[in-house]
Amino acid sequence: MLLATACGGAPTNDEAASRRSLSGTWEAKQGDSSFQFSEDGKVVFSQDGLPAEGTYTLVDGDSVRIVLPSKAPFALHREADMLHLPGPPGREVIYERAE
């Protein structure tokens, strides 16, 4: 029973703090896309004004795994106050917290 509780769905204190620090809207420095994270593990990705709802999980202190309908899962990497969406050389998208 203890093992099931330890592996259960409630986030740890560290994970809850990480979700709080991630929650809110992040906008691309270039282009028209954004991520809106909520503390309950839900995310809305908008591109060119079209939203897609999905989920996210914290992989480690610096990575966020995103799952959206009709797309392969992908990861964002967090560095200071920026989120990086890797791409081909010169095509990485950087997101900053919206004010």
C-alpha cells in the first residue's frame, strides 16, 4: 500500500513548485505561437490563433514533455526564464513568459 501511495498521482512538493513556476502563458519571441500551462498538468498550444489542448509532464528539472492530439509527443527545455523548442539548426523556437 505504501508503494502505491508513493507512486500515485499527487505531485510531490518539488513537482508542485515546478508546475507553479511554469504556469501561465509563454509566447514565441518570433512567430505567432504560445503555450499556456496550468498547474494541473494541462497545456494549450496556440499557433496562428488556433488552439490545441493537451497535457504536460515534468521530465526533470529542465524538460517538459508535451502531448497534443494528432502530434507526436515532444519536449521543451527550460533555461532560466525561457523555454526552448528544439528544431533543425537555426530553427529553434524560444518562448518567453508573457507579461
